[in-house]
Amino acid sequence: MTPGGGTPGRVASKPIWKSILPPLLAGLAARLLLIAWTTPLTLSHDETRLWDLATTRMRGTAFVPPLYPFFLAALRALLGDDVTRA
């Protein structure tokens, strides 16, 4: 034991988050500046639908069955792209 109570030959190091935090903050600042600098983007139809879904979900009125997309994918794999064939 050393007088300070540590292990001999071991160098005290700062916590890992103190070495990771500055690059993370710099990256976040760069991304936010890029977003602010670029022209406003319009949402596509799918993004608009998902944004509306998130809004209604926050109000507690949205419902999307959790496995329904997988059901549709399986149905499409079996029947192909022709929806009238079902």
C-alpha cells in the first residue's frame, strides 16, 4: 500500500466519460450547425405519416398492431406484388 491508499505502480486515471464527452459534444454541435445551415427540408409522405402517428401516439389515441407489418411482409412473400390475387 502507498501512503495515499492506492495500489503501487498504478496511475490514477480520469473516468472514461470525461475523455469521451468532448468529442461527443463537438460532434453534436457540428451536426446541429449543419442542420441549421442547410435549407429547410420538406418531409416525404412516409415521414409525415410517421410524424402524425407519433403525435397521436403522444395523445394516447394511436394504435398500430405490432406484428401487422410482418404479417403483410409474409403475405407479400407468398402472393407477390399483385394485391388483387388475394
